[in-house]
Amino acid sequence: MRAAVLHQPGPISKQPLTLEDVPIPEPGPDQVLLKVEACGVCRTDLHITAGDLKPQHDAIIPGHQIVGRIERTGKGVNHPKPKSRVGVSWMGGVDGDCPLCRRGLENLCDNPIFTGYSVNGGYAEYTIARASFCTPLSEGRSATTLAPLLCAGIIGFRSLRVANVQPGDRVGLYGFGASAHLAIEVLHHWGCEVYVATRGEQHQQLARELGAAWVGDATEKPPVPLDSAVTFAPVGSVVIAALSALRKGGIVAINAIHLDHIPEFDYDSLLWGERQLRSVANMTREDAKDFIALAMEIGISPRTRIFALDQANEALAAIEHDEINGAAVIVP
Ligand SMILES: [Zn+2]
Ligand SMILES: [Zn+2]
């Protein structure tokens, strides 16, 4: 099969992914072999190819927003059935018995498997996944519009949970890329007012089209105090901007697996008053199930730009340069 493989992390200008012919993997016990229909491209993939996240192997195939069809199942797999369509996300497996898993916090498992990082992912024609971490997906939607739901969507949804968003709240979204442009649809479904702070005319324009109550950039303050905010940009100064927009008792959830540096800030004015700063780490299978059901119910439809497998480096470069309005998706 053809796959985009990372051997040596480096800047995207050095084209770190190479297109190669590699053997189709064999599903082991409790695993399935998927034929990849589409795979979303996430900012995390950029952190992996750049080496911001420490390499786990000499060679890895990235990609963790996989829509695929079950080609073959390994020993002991009853579900999902062959030929059915499933999604595979960043959380590729957990041990199930560490102290955090036992508390129901599988997103924080001490021994996690991360798709496209600790095991091979979906920038390929086929991939392997753990059967119990496959989410059933609808046949009635195109693979390319389903793919961005699997990380941008699910982790954006988890961010709203971590920020404790309640119906009717005033919520800030800092950054308006793949994840935020899906989160805004969930927020509107919940009757929330959404305040978007983002750079770039095209992202601001998309936020207006999708019904934001206010659009500015992170140097401007929203016109009202916010109940909560989610930051999507991997930039610490944006976290401070979000904190400064909160009412007392409000929460900022940081949806970024890697952040450059949070500047020093004034506790008395920014965190006092029971304001909270929280990070969003990974996702649970329950987040996946709940979000996919909600996305189908309200008909969330990502804006996408499609790339071929041999354009994987270009897709990542487009994310790095903030050129994608919506989400990038690879179709092998
Ligand atoms: Zn992701
Ligand atoms: Zn665990």
C-alpha cells in the first residue's frame, strides 16, 4: 500500500513526509484492518512532523481522523463487522486498569495508544485500529465531511465540556480553525452567544457567516464579560487574552496539545475571583459517541479542502500557514 511516512521530524519546509510503498498491516487479536476512505489533517500532526512531540518510533505514519471501512477483523473481534464504516480518532487505546482509567478518566490513561503517533495512522491506504476504539459512522455522509469530526470535532466538543458551557452562555472562541468552526455549531444548537477572536480576514469572515455575535482579534476585548472561553491557537498570549475576557467564576479551556509559552500575568486581576484555567487532554470514547450522535442530529457539516496522499506535506504546510478555512482532509 502507499503511505506518507515520517522518518526524521523537521520543519514543514523540509517536506518531512515521504510517500512510500509499505506492506499492508495484519490485524492482530482485538484489532481490525481498515481501508482508509479519508483522513483529516490536524494541527497535532504538524507538531508530530516538526518534532514538538517527541518521536516514539524511527518511522511513523501520521493521521488520526480516519474514516474507513472494515476490510478484515483479527481474532476475537465480533464488532465492528466487516464492510461496516467506522471512525478512528487520536485515542487509539488505553490499558483500562491504571488509576485514571479506573476513575473513568480514560483520556488521561497512563499507558495510552495515540493513533498516528505511538501507532501508525491514516495517511495511508490501509491502517490497523483497536476494534473497541472504532466509532460507528453513518453511510449517508461523505467520508471527507465525516473525517474532521473525529478530532477537530470531538476534542472541540470535549473542550466545551471542560469549559462547563451551559445553554445560553456567552462563550469565547479564540482561534477559528478546524475545531472552532465545528464547535460554534454545537454552541448555537445550545442557544449560546459566541464571541470569536481570530487573526486573518478569511477566518473572521467564516465566523461571521456561521453566526458569531461578535468577531475581533485577540488584542480586542469582547463587548461583554464571557462565561467561558476555549483557546485553539498554540500561543500563550491568547490564553491571557481569553482570561482577561472572563467574568468571575468563568473558565478558560486550552485546546492545544502544545503551547509556546504563557506570559507572566497578574493573578489579582486575571485569576482571582475563582476564574479557572484548564487544559483539554485527548478524549474519551464517550466524548466520541456523544459528539458524533449530536453532529448527525444537527447536521454539522465541516468546510473542507481535499488533498491527495502525495500532497500530505502540502496539507500540513497549508495548516502551518493558516491557509485552510475549515479543515484539511487527505483522500488516499
Ligand atoms: Zn487532532
Ligand atoms: Zn489507563
